[in-house]
Amino acid sequence: MILEGQVAIITGGGSGVGAAIARRFAQEGAQVIIGGRRVAQLEAVARGIEAPRPVRVAALDVSDREQVRALVESVVRDFGGVDILVNNAGVNVRDRTLERLAPEDWDKLMEINATGAFNMIHAVLPLMRARRSGLIISVSSTSGLRPSALGGAAYSAAKHALVALTRVVGIEESANGIRATCISPGEIDTPLLEQRPTPVSDEHRARMLQPDDVAAAALFVASLPPRACVPELVITPTTQPFA
């Protein structure tokens, strides 16, 4: 139970990487709160996790600052604070080339993938500063390190912003005992693939990372002692070059 006594909020917890991280953290003793826009999906994930403490579910749109504030206040009221924040909420769109990208889709991706993470970080930082401890993990993408036509302009831009934001948190807040890690995975077999312009074959999916692979990386980061921080972690499928 390496996370015994820790309270963790995980955004985008209704499927894929968020659900896998919730499972790993809960099984290691953390009190996990998963947030997302689809409550029924969150509840299904929570019911499927066998852990010492029930996983809490919360309706959450990370781009809505009032919802973010209300969630964090409820977690503090019920559990006393927030030890770990996992920024995992993320979206993409099918029409992602600059030729086809709609301005409203650009706004949507920036609001959820980048500003949504800022909203969550802004809400928990005062709590972590007061306790002089805390861990923020942002699940980004290799598209946030290397601009990617596969991810598209808006997704790449938003994920670059997320990486920069997370790194600045680590730079500014380390003196307050707060650690920040950006995990940048390559291709992952998650429901986000349904938004790919070209369908992905079963053979291709089998070569990708699985959500549990990224969850294992997140658990490694969360299991380190407060004196140790991983500012950036890149994890890719063996068959996907990263250079």
C-alpha cells in the first residue's frame, strides 16, 4: 500500500489512461476521486475497482472553473486535502489538419487540454503550499514535445502548453515541497483513437501502449519519496521511434 493515506484527484477518469491510473492508485491505498463529464461511465469504472476505499465519482468539466472549485472544496471537506492531482482530461477532433480545423475545435482543445489543467492546478496549489507537499502529474503526449501531424495543430499546441505549464509548476513550487511531473506517452490504445481521421487496425492497436503501461509510469512517479522528482517521463511503444 505505497499510497496509503494519500488523496488523489484524477481528471478524465472515465476511460483509458485515467481509469487505469485510478485503479492502480486505489489498489495501492489512495483515496481516489475521478472526475469527468460522463457520470455513468465514471460510476462504471468505480464499480469495477476493488480497493481498500471506494473510488469517489464527480461530474467535472475541467474548462468550467466553478465546477473545478466546487470539486476541490468537496474533496477538502470530505478528505482533508489533496495530495496528488493527475491532469489526464484530454480530447482531440477528427478534422485536425490546418486545412480542416475549425476555430471552435481549436478553442475546445485549448480549453480542455491546456486551460483545464491550469484550472485544476490553480485550485489545488494553495492547499499544497499550505501543507508544503503535493504531487502534480500531467498526462501529455509526445505531440507535446515534437509537433505532430498525426496529433494535429491544435492538439500539438495544447500539449506543448501543458508540458510548459507543468514544468513551470515544478520550477516555481519546488521550494514549497511541491513536485510536478509531465508524462508524455506515444501512441496508446484508448477511446481517443476513435477520433483518428483514418481508422486504426487491430494489428496496429496491439503494438501500441496500453493504458496500464502509462498507469504503471504514474504509479512509479507517485511512489517516489518527497526528496525525488521526475520532471519529465517519456514512454513510447517499442516500435514507435522517438528522436
